[in-house]
Amino acid sequence: MLRAMRSGVGVLSAYVAMVAAAFIFALPVSAHASTFIWGDENGGTPTQIEISHGGTYEVPLNTPAPAYIFDPLAFGPVSGVLYAIDNSGATPARVQIGTFFRQNVLGDTELAWPAEGEYELDVIEEPGPVLNFNDRLKQFLADIFAKSAHAQFGPPSIETLHFTIQEAASSNFTPVIIIPGILGSAEHNGEWLIDPIAHTYDNLIDTLVANGYEKDKTLFPFPYDWHVSNRDTAALLKQKIADVKAICGCDKVDIVAHSMGGLVARQYIQSGDYAHDVRKLIFLGTPQMGAPNAYLMWEGGETDVTREGRLFKYFLLIEAIENGYTSLFNYVRSKPIPSAQELLPVYSYIKHADSSAISSYPNTNWYPGNLFLSDLDNNMSALYSSGIAITNFVGKLTSSTTISVIRVVPPTTISTTALWGFGKPENFGKASTDQGLERGVGDGTVPLSSASFIANDLNIVNFEHNELPTATEGSVFKKLAGQEASTLINNSHGLLGTAKGILIFQVLSPADIVVIGPDGKRIGKEFTTSQEINEIPDAFYSGFGTDEEYVTIPNPLNGKYKVITQGTGSGGSYTIAASAINDATSTTQFFTGLTQPDLITEHDINVGVTGSNATIGSVQIVATISSTQNDVNRAYNARWIKSKKFRDSFLKSLGKAAQMKKRGDRIEAYEDMLEDLQDAREDRDINKQAYDLLVADINWLVSH
């Protein structure tokens, strides 16, 4: 009997505990348990803050950042409405700012504080699940505690956080302008952006921001058209500095200049237009006396075999094709691209293959000239007497990878206008040789002797040319601000060790493109909405408001990419160029087709960037018999097919193939068509463009 009573007491105790717990959960939470989180949670700016009831917080105004509600005691959904308190009237009024929720892994609503003053956040907690007991248990508990004691959650609860926002004191940093080097800027719908392709400057800029600089207030990138003369760019720099001074209300700026950007800065400072408005100047790998690898582009339309060299050559080559030039050399000279000449060395660097002698510079029978850099280096006193605090960071790799001397086979006649007019590097293009390029100490692009020509506060570091902006970011901040950086941003940008390669798709008018990766992510133009889309990290789309429309994808996935085109304008011939580039190799494929306004055409391209190999398959048009028939007619109208008899015969063959029920019969018919195309090409009834287009169509039909 006693044991039974004890058992009953135990059960009763358990029930009592359950009910007590239910009552605890049903009770209102303590006042102001919620907080409002605003700012960058990854350590960037604006710094993340936790806003509680009754507090006062300093924030940068009009600066968007993620915001969410944190409530550790809430079990149901939580939302909040933020209000600004307007005290201008007889009684305070609330002006709604926005609605916010708990933290979302997919991203939180952004908030930019519009003004100083009082704010209120109404936090609304919806009721959670009701604790349900079965009827017998309810009756049992009711007999003990009364029927009103069943545990339930109440209606939605609201708590209001009242707090004050003040504008954070602006930093005392002197505004800094970041000047990129050649190929360090790209156009997006006509607006120049700082290196959205290789992201060379992302870490440097993000580090400056993380340590207190503010974009468009104390931090200003200076992207520019790197094709033009550095003299012209220097004039734009003067205007940029004037604009920055107007923003900050200050009389001087700082400059951080990478590679050729340093020559732009020097041209401004050493010119008669200098307004004595630069406080500090930091060089990063600037070719103060030029770089021998510039000889390859200016004299031969070629580049070094580095990844950056291949990328430079690719973009210029596509530009040349788009502008109707038959060679890159002709494009560089005839457009012209004077910046390529302005990087030529102004010291001795050429020797002839039949001699070990290196002629002294200048020598018009031995070296191409560079009046721009000669004038700069003959006027160093203007730089040294400017009163500017100069720092020079230069790269010195442990291995000899930098072109220092070029060994050429001298031409019969020296020419300032001919291809390799001062001599072609010995064995150039033969990978088993040194190709006439004798390498020495430097950062892989600029020889140490050239970069260190300016010895003021000289800092030599063991990093490659395009790694310098990231590698020196902490030191750059300290030189600018006079204090240690509390945060350094070092992600995959700007470091060769983490960059596996780059994939480029370009379409030459009249068509727009969208690229779909192996994982289904897209970048390019959304044809249905005429908006841009970019779902691929770090990828860049030039926009469709330009004749040179392209997509770049760093560290691409291997696999099949789809390039979908939409005809624009009045239609006509379009070309797709696809290239995969890494440190060791590069591969480019071209495809030319015909389109008409709004016509959607799909192309498949297999890509592999693994280890030292960068491979890209032929561009395969996704065809049907109907689309192939349309291609035949478009090719005839474009006069790619010159024979009406051939057109009619080929269309008839396609029609017959469409009626065949057995795949084997269709394949045999397609193979006959391929032979017909070959015969027509030999008989000149069709041109190469028609042949390539229709062969691609038929090959797709054969394999699918």
C-alpha cells in the first residue's frame, strides 16, 4: 500500500513539474529582452553594434548595412518595425523606417540610418505552439489545480526599444586615391571600374575600409582608360584630385599607385599643372624606368608567357578583331595604344644574338624610343622637391623570372614602324628555348633595377607584381595613417597561389549573351527582363550597353558551359570567343554564326582548367533541323552561300532527314551532307563562315 502511494505521489510530482514548466513558458519574458543588431558581422565597416533599450549609439549616417533582431527568449516568429521619432511638432510623431526580422542565413534587410535623433523599434513576438494534453490528463490536472490551469501561450507580445542615434565622428584620414596599372580597369556599360576581372585591388581597398576609411569620403579608386597616353590620364587625375578636395574640404590627398599607375601620378606631379595637393605618394611595383616586356607588345604585338601576359594579349586581340584589324601589332600601332610604348625601358636592355654586347641607351639604331618616360626621368628634381612623402614598395622574387635583357636577331634595316623593326627575339615562340628573353631579378614583370630607381623609403618584398597590393596592404595603411592596421583582409583576390585561372566569354555584335555554368549559376543579360544577372562569385559582366560584351569567371568550375545569345539590332554575323587562361597555358576558340533580332541561340562549350592545363572545347551550337534550315537561309541572305542551287539542294536534304524515322538513316544522311558541304567549300559555292556554321549544326544533329 505504501509503495503504491509512493508511486502515485511520484506520478503526481511529474505532472506538477510539467504544469509548472508550462506556466513558466507562458509567463511574459523580462522587459526588453530583444536587441537590434546592425553592421558588418565580418569585421568590415560599418562595425557591427548591438542596440539595446535606452542606449545611445554613434553610427555613420546614410551607410547601408545588414540589420536584424536578436531575441534569445522568443520561441515563435519575431519581427520588428523601426520608427524615427519626429519631435518637430507639438507632440512627437513616429515615422516608419522599415521592417526587420531575425537573422537570415540568406541575407538580412539592409538599413541606412537617415539622420541623428531618437528611434523606436516595436518588436513583435508571435505566439509559439500550444502545449496540448490529452483530455484525461486535463481532467486530472483540473481536479487538482482548477480547469484554468492548462498551460497555453498568450497572444502576440510587443516590446518597444527606445534609443538614440548620433552621427559617428568622421575619420581624420587624409583622403587616398588608388591608381591601378595597365589592364587594372574595365568598362561596365561605359563606366570604368577598378579591376573587376582579376580583383587585384580588392584586398587593399577592403583593408583600408576595415580600418576606418570610407568609400567616396576618404577612399577613392581612380579607374581609367589604360589604352590612352599617361599624359592624358594624368590630366584626368588632376580633375579627380580637385573633385576629392571638394568633397573632403581639404587641400591635399594621398595616392597609392600600382604599376603604370605610378607613372600617371608622376606625370601629374612632375608637370606644370601640379597644384601642390599631394601629401603622400606610395608606389607599388611601378616601372620607374620602364620594363623590357613592353618591347614584346610594342614591337611585335606579343606578350610574355605569364597568365597576366596572356590575359593582356587576349583582350587586345579581341579588340583588334572587333575593330577590323588583321593583327594585334597593327592594332596597337594604328589605333594607337600609346601607353604600351610609354612602358618601354629608358635604359640598356637589348643585345644582338651574334654578340654579348648591350648597346648603351639611347641609340636610335638599337632601341625604340620612349619620349614620355625619358622626359619624366630627366625631370626627377620636380618630384624630389615637391615636398611629398614618398614610399616605394618593390618586388624581388627569389627566382629569376623577370625579363631583364632581350636578345634579338637584328633586322636588315632598322624601322620604327615595321613588325619587329628593331629585331625579333631569338627563337621567339619556341617553348623549348629561352625565346631570346633573358631573365633576372624582379617581381616577374618589372626588373628590380627599374622599380627601385626611386629609393625614397624603399621597401623590398618577396612578392609577385600583381600580389603587391595585397601583400603590402598593412604596411600601406600604416604609411598612410601612421598607425597599425587592426584588420587585414586576405581572401583569394590578388594572390597567385589561390588563383587557378580565368575563363572569358566574349560576343562580338550584334548579340547579347548570358552564360550558364556547370552548376546552373548565370551571368549576363536576362533576356526576358533586360536586366543584368550575376550569380557567380567574383565573375564580371561588361554589360550589354557596349559593343564589346564579355564575361570573365575567375577560378572557373570544370564542365559544360552554356553561352546563350540573343540577336540585337538588325541581326547579322556574330562571333563568340571563348578562352581559358592559367599560369602555364591558354586556349581560345572562336565561333561565327548568324542571328536576327531577338533570336535565341544556345551554344555548349566544355572547359577544363586543371593543374597546368587550360583547355576549352570547340563551341558547339545547339541545333535542330528547323534551326539548321534557318541558318541555311540566313547564310544565303548574307551571301555566305553563293549558290542558290546548293541552298535549295541542302534544304531538300534536311527536309528528307526530318522524315526519317530510324536514327541510323538520319546519321547516314547527315554524313552525306557533311560531304556536300566539303564539296561546296572546294567549289567556292560557300565561304568559310557558312561552312563552319553548317558543319557545327550537322555535327550537333549527328551526336544528338
